[in-house]
Amino acid sequence: MKTMRAFLTGIFIVFSGSTITKAQDVYLSVPENNIFNRVEFTSVPTRVMSNANRTNWDYAFLGLLPTAPTFTSVSGSTFTHSTSSSTLPNTTLLWQLESMGGQLPSTGYSGSLPGFQSFSTSALKWFEPPSISVGGGFNKGNINFTFKIPAAQFTANAFRAGNYSMDITQNYNDFTPRNFKTILVIPSSIRWITTSLTKYIEISSLNDYRNTSTKVWDLGNTEIAHTVDFNFWAKAAAANIQFTSSKGVPGTRSIASIKLGSSGAALTTKALSADFQNFSAANFNVVAGNRNNFTPGLYVNADDFKNLFFEAGTYTFELNFNAKSTDNTINSLQNTAVQLKVLPLSEIIIPSSGRNVNFNFNTAAQYNNGQSQMIPNQIILSNNESFEVYVKSDENYFKKGGIQTDINSNILQIGLDGSSVNVPLSKTPQKILLNGTPVLDRGLNVRYTIPAAGAQSLVGKENTTYSINVYYSFTAI
């Protein structure tokens, strides 16, 4: 009976020993906030080994010199990624003993706790035991360490999603496990760092429409933090741009008239649509610092800009952006509302060659029949609203040498080529163009007429020069 009990006990001890020595790897999950914000990571106290039996250090040379516990990397000086060729230097991770069995061992005489250090292919002491003359031991139980990744490491290195590992061995037989992996666990994540949720564009000059270059508006710097390779996808929320004129009249423009690209080589330039398209010129790979930045922009060619976006009012549309991992497992969305506001713009230019209109009365026929002149392109007109054109004089009478005469301004009638409207000139504005539609740099031929009755009223007047100023103006309708 006693023999059987001893046999069973022996089996139990062997079985239990096998369980205790089973390898236990150290997993350190690094939060994405530390990676993306480049903030130092400090772990909670983490069990690295267990000590079930002993309470004192090993001592050599007649039991006088303490044997310091050490860690040694047996897999090299870098942490290696499990599924790619990526590595992290050993300096990425720092460690320091936190407790043994719930408290730090006694340092006593000449004992010490080393500061934070990184794994090496050389043996590194993680505690300096005191001399035997003083003694000093430790508690049984878990052997815990604190781990750190300094902020500078997040700036200097590329942390790719997955596991980075390093094989470590330690020199105390009674501490288990003797060999283990230290594994940095990096989450799969994509996050927008910059958030340009709105883009306001204002057009306040007609010269913008005279420019023959492609119109470009940048959407501001875009910075995306990520631990996976991604592509930049984009679309418009709708197939049409919504337009409201300065008079409140609604309309639409095709979104395809606007292209999306970037100021550098990051994006390809192509027309927007209501369907997502990949605009990446190449994959955005994980880089040191875990951030990629670029400046997307909107592009409209000169003809489309002049033809589709000339009318005064507000043009609005929404862009949907999606940073999507290359394996399509994760993504991060952001929307940007775009508002293009075109201010009411108008301009009347009279070229210097058409600033003077001269009527000469030298013959009887000119007095009897009157005269008419057509001045080609005397007015160059631009207006991005519906409009009417008016004409008036500064006085109701012609002047001679700056002195008012009795020749009434209404003997002169003014109209436009192609129109039957002729209005007598007066200080009161008279309409000469009705229901004009938005136009850029339109040339108007102006017709000046002194009819027979007006010409005949000049008979007997002093033979000299009489003048009057003529003014043209807009009224929006």
C-alpha cells in the first residue's frame, strides 16, 4: 500500500512540473492613441516569469559573489514582424523590474535596481543582488516588469499592424519560463488627424473668368494616421452640384465638371462622380511616424469655369472621403462640405478709342435730314446676373466751353445695334437693353442719332463745339 502511494506521488510531481515549465510569452498591446499621438506608452505591471520555490539569489565563488539575473535576446537585435519583413529596433522597448512576489527585492549592501533598458544580444542584468555578507532575498510569486515605449520611438519608427516579437532567454532555472517571446501587438487602425469638414471658396473678380489656366482650389492639408497600408477613395454625395442664384432661383451643375487631385504626386486627377473611385497614385504605405499627409485639390478647366460657374450665386456639394486599407478590412470616412460663392460682378468698359462721338454739321442735308453714327464695340459689358442697361446724361442741356446752353440733350437719341429702342438723352436714366442674361466681355455696338427735327433746331446756333457727357449703367433684375 505504501509503495503504491509513492508511485502515484511521483507521477503527480512529474506532471505538475511539466505544467509549470510551459512557455509563457509576454504580450504587450500598444494602443493606437500612443502610436498616432506619439505619446509615451507605459504598461501596467506585467508578469514575465513566475517563481514558485526560491527566496534567495544564487551565489558563486564560495557562495560570496551574487549571480545577477539576466535577459538575453537570442533572435537578434530587432523585433521582427510575424507576416512581413518589417522590424523594430531593440531600443523601441524599454523594461525594468517592478516586483517579485508583490514587492521589490531587498537591495541591502551594494544591491541595486537597474534603470530602464532595452533587450540586447548580450546578457543584461535586470537586478543587482546584494553581497552574501548582507544577504537579502525576494518573495515567491509573479516576477513583474514595467515596459515603456518612449514617445520618440513612435516618431522614428513605422509601427505596422500585427505582432513584432523577440526571443528572450533568462539565466535562473527556478524562474519560469526560461525562454519566452516578448511580443508587441499593434492594432489595425486608420484615423484622420486633420478634419477639414468645410471648404468655402469665394469668387470676387471677373478676372478669374478671363484667366485661361485651370482653376485650382486646395482643400487644405490632409493627414491620416495608420498602421496598415491604405488607398484614398472619394466620391461626391450626389451627381449634381446644387446651385442657388443671387436671386434665389435654384439650378444644378454636373459634378463631373469638377476633378479631384492633389498638389503633389499623391493622387491621380480625375472627374468626380457619385460613385467611389480610388484616387491613390500608389498605395499609402506605413511610414516612420505612422502618418501620411498630402493636399487634395479641386480642379475646373477654364472653359467649364466660365460656362458653368459664372452666374452669381452659391454652388454647393459634399465630398465623401474614405481611407480604406489595401486588403479592404478596415476604413475611415470623412466628409467635406464645399461651398463656392460667386459674388455679383459687373463691369462696363468704354475703350479709349470710343470715348468721343463727334457730329459735324457742315451741309444743308445734315441739318435737314439729321445724322446717325454706329460705334462698333463701344461698350464692353460683363455681368454675372440678369440685367438691364441704362443711359443718361449729366445735364439736360449741352454745354459750350463749360457753360450751359439752350440746346436740349433730348435732340440726341441712343440705342443699340439690333434693337429698335432709341431713347432721348436726359438726366433721367433710360433703358436701352432689356432682360440681359449673364455675359462676359460682350461688345455692344452703340447707335447715336440726331433726327431731322433735332438737327433743324440747331439752325442759327453759333458755329462752335457743344458737348455733353453720356453715362451707362446696370440694374440687376
